[in-house]
Amino acid sequence: MLTLVPTPIGNLDDLSFRSLKTLQSAELIFCEDTRVTKKLLHLLEKKYQTTFDCNDFRSLHHHNEHKVLASLHPQELIDKNVAYVSDAGMPCISDPGANLVQYCIEKNISYDVLPGANAILTAFAMSGFEHTAFTFFGFLPHKGKERQQKLSSVIQHINLAILYESPHRLAKLLEELNSLIPLRTIFLAKELTKLHQNSFKGTAQEIYKQFQTHTIKGEWVVIIEPIASLGQALDENDILELDLPPKQKAKLLAKLSGKNTKEIYNTLI
């Protein structure tokens, strides 16, 4: 049977007893990165004075999962205690694992998912937003048109938008949010469950100014107040005021008005 096991996102104490027992009994462990998983098990052995008898560790990540699953014999998942772990947190949530689950569904193989550490829900609970609906967008594209389009979708969304961001690109994101939605409330959570955990909440403009003198390190979760919270309907002027290329504005205006995108674009330029 396959069990997806969430691992700590920083603090080893967040590993559940069920997760520990599953890893102790595992005969085969699929890992996003075998080196990371072996290091984690070594730390757990020292912390809990225990041992993990598994000696079959196999790499299964976004770049090789289709090849691995194509060569995998279904009976192996039936006969053995098999675990899957990503590098940190919940498998399948911005991490590999979904294709392994789908494989089990198609082959009618029993599987289970254990509850555990997750940066999205932790940050959501910390944020103080009263909204009951949110949408997780993962990491934004790094640059170019694709990034502009994705960010436009994020700031126009009717739910709370939750993003992951690296320390290398957080400053860029804050600059973009300050330009596009300066008065919208945002929440930032840094290095959740780790020694240097911290959080910040304020308007995009306030946070942008604050971070001009703030050292940006670690991994970040960003939560953006939805446009519906502003208490007003989105109209054409809202889109016209956005700092976006004419083509992107034209597409948004076309969706809002039902008019032809090309005609709107020609008017804008």
C-alpha cells in the first residue's frame, strides 16, 4: 500500500506519530530528492532514538515521474509498505506526487494521505483575513509576458490569492504590487515554523516601503486581499489604471465588456 507522508517544513517536532510510524515500517520510499529524505531520516533517528530499516530509496520528481511510473510494477505497491515524501511539506501541493496518486487510482491500488505540515494553511490561519475562500497560485513565472499575465489574474481574483515566492524575487513582487494595487492589503509569512519565522501585514504600499530597509532572506508565502473586498465592482477604469502592457489591458477589457480584443487594443495605442 502507498502512503503519502507530509514532512516538516522547518521544525522536526511537526512530524506526526503516524508519519513517523509509516516511515519506520516503509520497505520502499519514493523521494523528491533521496539525499534530502535520507538526511531527514538521519535527524529523526537521532531525535527519537529510533531506526529506519528501509534501504530502497527511489527518486520520483517532476522531471522523471512519468519514466519511473512507466517502469513501475503495480504489484510492488500492493505487496510492500511504500511511502512517498517530498522535500518538505505536503506531497502534491506545489510538490510532486499527484501522478503517483493517479497511477494508484488507475491501477485500483489502495493508498492513503496523512495530514501534516503545510505552508499554505499555516499562513492562511496566521493572516487574520476573514475570507473563507482562497486560491493557491504556487510560484509566479520568473519574468516576461507569462509573469504579467499570471500576476494580472492573481490581483483580479475574487478569492484571497496565495503565492509562494523566493527571496530572490520577493522585492520584484512587492514593487509590482505597489505599482498595481498600492492600497490592497497583503500578508507575508517568512520561514514558517523555522527559527527566523516572521510575518508582515499592511497595504502593498506600506509593505513595499517597509522592505526598502528590510533584509530579504528565506522562503515566503504571500497572501493578497481579493478585489471583491474593496466593496466595489470592477469596471473599465480600474483596468485602464493598471500598469500593464496595452495587449494585456485589451484582453482584460474584452473579457469585461464582451468587445473585440483587437479593436480595444487599437484604441489603447
